[in-house]
Amino acid sequence: MSDLGKEYRIAGVTVRKVQEQYLHNVPPSFLYPAAGSGEIKAVEPRLSAVDMEDGRDALVVSIHTWLLRTPDHVILIDTGSGNDKERPRNPSFHHQTIPFLDRLRQAGVGPEDVDFVINTHLHVDHSGWNTVLEDGRWVPTFKNARYIFPRAEQEYYSSSASHNDVNIPSSGVYEDSVRPVIDAGLADFVDDAGGPFLDRFTFLPTPGHSIGHMSVLLESGNEAAIFAGDVMHHPIQVERPDLNTVFCEFLDQAARSRRRVLEFAADNRAIYFSTHFPGSSAGYVSRDGEKFRWSYV
């Protein structure tokens, strides 16, 4: 699996995946605790080879950033888990040394070239590269960029209310990956209603996985794409949008947002740029009677 995905050109914007890492051997029973083994087995025949380990009994999950180039701007959507972070409750993300910024440069973009960084939400694996460690201090990685945070996420994760679940380790993430950006004066906030951004993007509220989760629509002419963060973690949820992950915080809202995104993607022939699907991580959602189906591109 390449560290740099292929380029897509949609609505006048070039999109490329920059890989941070893959998580292997993820048990379906862990990621989807409410699903019985028979329910996962029923979906498994329609999953691609890249979605599962060779034995077809464990899942593969990707963590990556989407790099967008418009005619005027360079944009990153979500920034992975980052290096050097103290994550003792999440061993997969603890004290990492991943050459992510080298991979970004391989795609032709240095940290200084980025104009906007969008975090769909502020969980551990979506905001880590917001900052880097310099001389013992966390400083913004993309010093010339404006960072866009959902306001509800910033308010929630800066409060004690969010620091109470071992599966949602927001304590520390805010302090080392969000607060330094705000303190540097580089943060802007999108309110709960979402709305237009630049000339061809729209913030779409998709709460549930987290309190202020925000997807990003890209539309121009008759072309559309959606960057939906953690609305879904794996293609299993395309067919089973009722299934929430162990990391979803507001379950009923999460399921409603997931169905809304699936309906939009299917009905508008919008390419879906996922944050955790393996393989290319991009594809199309189609309707099959009452169900949805997934196909990679």
C-alpha cells in the first residue's frame, strides 16, 4: 500500500491521500461491539480484500490526511495522530515517529505551503499533526495556515465533560494538538449550522460520532465529493449504517448522520473520501433496493 494515493480531480480541485499509518488485525467485535459475529459474517462476502486481513477474520483500518489543491489554496482535511504525543491509553498512537511530513513533501507540499487545515472533529487520530514538538513545546505545524475547528468540538473538548471515557481519550489531545493553535492565533471556528467555505465547499453538520462532528462537501457544476471524517470507519457501515463504533459518543445522532451522508453520496453520485477505509479510501455509494453498497475507485 502506497504512502501517497492517486490523484483525483473533482469540481476543479485536486485531491490526494497522504498516508500516516494502517492499523492491522482490528477485531470486528471491538470496533462494532453491538454487532454479533453472524452480522459481520453476513457483510463479509461483499468486503474487498483490502478491507480485511488475509484470514478474513480481522479488519484493516487506515489513518491518513486528504490533501486538496484548489486554484488558489492548499487544504488539509484531518491530520492523523501525530508524532511524539503522550498517548499511554492509546498505545498505537503513543510516542510515534512516523515520516508523515516527508510524505507530504513527496506530494509537493511543505508545511509552510498549507493555507487551511480542517479538522472534522478533535479526536486523537484526526488532529495530531496540527502541532509538532519543538524545544519541548507544542507549536503549530502549519504556521501559515488557518486552522478550522467546529466550535462545539472546541468547547466540549476544552471542558472536563469530555475527559471521562477511556475509549475517547480527549484529555491531552486538546492540550497538545488544539490549544497551541488557538494560543498562536491561527484558529477559526465553524458554528453548529455549518455553511459555505471558500468558493466551492460547504460544512455539513454530522454530529454523533462526536458532539460537533462536521463533514465537508465539495461541489461545483455537476460534480460533488464529501469528506465525512468518522461518520463511518469501515465499509461494513455502508451496508449496516445502524452500526456505531466503540468510539461513537452520541449513538442515535451518529446513525442519523451516517444515513444522511450515505443518501447524499448515493443520490448525488458524489465520490466519498473516507478517513479510515483502507485501500484507496475513496469510492462511490450506490443504492441496492433498501440497502447501500460500496465500491472503491
